[in-house]
Amino acid sequence: NLLDAAQLNRHQSTPSWNKANIQAWISERKTFFEPLAQKKDLDLLVTVEKEVPPEITTDENWLNQIFNNLVDNAIKFTAQGSVTVKIACAKERNEWQLIVADSGIGLSKEHRQQIFEPCWQVDGSSNRSFNRGIGLGLSIVKQRVELLGGTIEVRNQHGGGALFQINFPMKPNGEPVL
């Protein structure tokens, strides 16, 4: 993460566009994270809406990094319940969406405003019991999303937990909007 942050700060990162098979990609990601969710007795629910094209043009390495940071955080901050991942289309806006929601602790309004700042953490104390890391993950996520032409927002879910929604631009044929 430190190397990624340094590259982004020097503006040396540009996406490497390629076609990704969404079903294969999401299946691989789910397989990777299922043991972590099972270890905490959490359900990991993953869906891809049928309207999503089979292939999407993106930087798959960056998409992995975005997904990994969001799902890792969702599992980390959820003590019981589930982590839900949904890939959907917002046809009216010609976008595809990656949505990661959890039934965890949620975020205060103040935290939602600061969460994408580098080196910022919900619990920055040195005696954190479950939060590890240096607070760069969500900052890198936001920067990667924006470099891919997308937007990210976070909000609390009804009944608890957080929901991260990323909208990526897409032409009808799955090509990126540059």
C-alpha cells in the first residue's frame, strides 16, 4: 500500500485497460475471501445482476485492489451477520456498479467525511484490538476509482453497517469512457 500511495502521489499511475470476464473475476475474488468470512462465521453473499455485460473493460489489477480493500474492511469491521457484494448496471447513467455492504459497526457522519483521507482510521489508537494497518487502503481505493473514471460514496445501512457504492462509466459495448 505504501508503494501504491507513493506512485499515486507522484501521479505515475495510469490504468492498464483490458477486458475482464466479470463472472470469472468475481468467482475468484469470492473464493479468496470465503475462508476469511467463514473464520468469523459471516455470510459472504455475492451476486452479479444478469444485465451486467459478461466482459467489462477495466484495469483488473486495480479492480482487485479496490475490491480487496473494501471486502477486507467489511469483514474486519463486521462481528456477526454478513458481507454482501453486488455488481449491477445503472443503465440510465451508462454505468456499472460495485456495491459492498456489511452488517458491521457502520460509520458516523464525521467518519464518512474523513474515511478516504490518507493515514486516517476510525480507531487510530495504539491499542486497537481488531483494526490493523496504516490507514491507506480507502485512500488508495478512492484514487484508483477516480483514475478509472468512477465515483465512490459511503453511507450507513438501515439496521447497521456500511455500504460502499462505486459507479464506473461504461459505453454500451463495455469500453471505458475516457
